[in-house]
Amino acid sequence: MELQFHSRLVAYEEEKKMPYVIFAERYGRKEGRKEGRLQTLREDILDVLDARFGEVPGEIRETVAGLEEEARLKSLHRHAALAGSVEEFRGRL
């Protein structure tokens, strides 16, 4: 009896699954991935600066944390790797 119930339950669940993802779910996933990329870029910039110059001033950390443009963050990441000093990097912010 338990096996029969389980079989019916599995069949019912399969029947009720949505064959597509609604727009809101797709949009939410896309936005989540975008925010994840932005956050990773922010962290990478600060990691590079930390590794190259030691402790990064809070003002720079706050500015980087507030940036929302992926292209700008990518550019700053490259600059963090090439800047001669924290002050030079600050000049690009």
C-alpha cells in the first residue's frame, strides 16, 4: 500500500510541474547573477589592493562597494593590478 501511494504521489508531482519558468523567476535569476558578478568584482578589486598595498582605506572600500556598473568595475580591477600606489588608484575613482 505504501509503495502504491508513493507511485501515485510521484505521478501527481510530475503532472503538476510547470513546463516553463514564469517571467518573474527568470528576471529574478538574471538579477541575482548580475549582482553576484558585481559583488565578485568589488571583492576582487579590494583583494588586489590589499595584496599589493596592505590595508585599503575605508573611504576607498566604501566607494568601491557603492559602484554598480560592471564595465567600470572591470576597468578598476585592471587599474588596481597596475596602479603604482593606493593614491594613484584613488585618482581613478
